[in-house]
Amino acid sequence: VDSVVVVNNGLLAMYLKFSKPEDARRVFDEMVVRDSTTYNTVICGYLNLEMFEESVRMFLENLDRFKPDILTVVSILRACGQLRDLRLAKYVHEYMARAGFVVETTGSNILIDVYAKCGDMIAARDVFKSMGCKDTVSWNSVINGYIQSGDLLEAVK
């Protein structure tokens, strides 16, 4: 790994941690070499600052420049839930399948939560039913989704 990239990634993380996204963006734009850590740092930093649209924009505009990993897609799914962007959530879910990501319990729980927030309880239920291992979060996510959608009968089933 190029030491300049490591230093720049550290600067990005610092600026974002201290709520200086404009400074982070300036460093990002000036970077000649970027790696997956660079993109994840900016995407997650924007997400932590509740800059959901910017997080999604960074992801979509740079898909041809880096290979998203599980951290990237989970972060973008969280942004989808906050934005209530069902179309993007389904796109990211399909991307995960195409890229061969193994979606374990935590990833499935996030998908259930996102689909529920977006109002698609059919997709949330499908993810829930496909899970091999369900935990308390899985059950709470699907039950809360039904309650939020007003389907109390389904919530108590």
C-alpha cells in the first residue's frame, strides 16, 4: 500500500470524525491514488455525519473505480433505510447477490430493517424467511416492520 494513500486516508478519517466534510472532500479530490479504504472512509464518514445523499452519491459515482466490500454495502444499505430509498436498496441487495457476498444474520437483519423502513414488507419477510439463523434482532426487525406498516395481525403471527 502506498504510504501517501495511508496518510491521506488518515486525513480523511480525521476530517470526517471532526465534522469537516468539506476538508475531507478537498483531500479526496486531490488524491491521485485511492483504495477501497479511501472510499469506505468517506462513505462511512458521510453516513456518521448523517449526510446520507452524499454517502450514496459517493458510492454510485465510484462503482467503476473500486470494488465495494461488505462494509461498503452495509453502509449504503443503512443510508437507503434513512432515505427510504427502496429502489436503491433493491439495487444494492442485487449487487450483493451478483458479487457473491455471503449475507449472514447481521446482513440479513439490516436488509429486513431497510425493506421495512422503505415500506416493502414482502421483501422484508422474504429475507426473514430465507435466513438460516434468526436472532432477536431478526424477530424484532420484522415485527417492528409490520407494526410500522400498520399490519398488527401479521406482527403477532
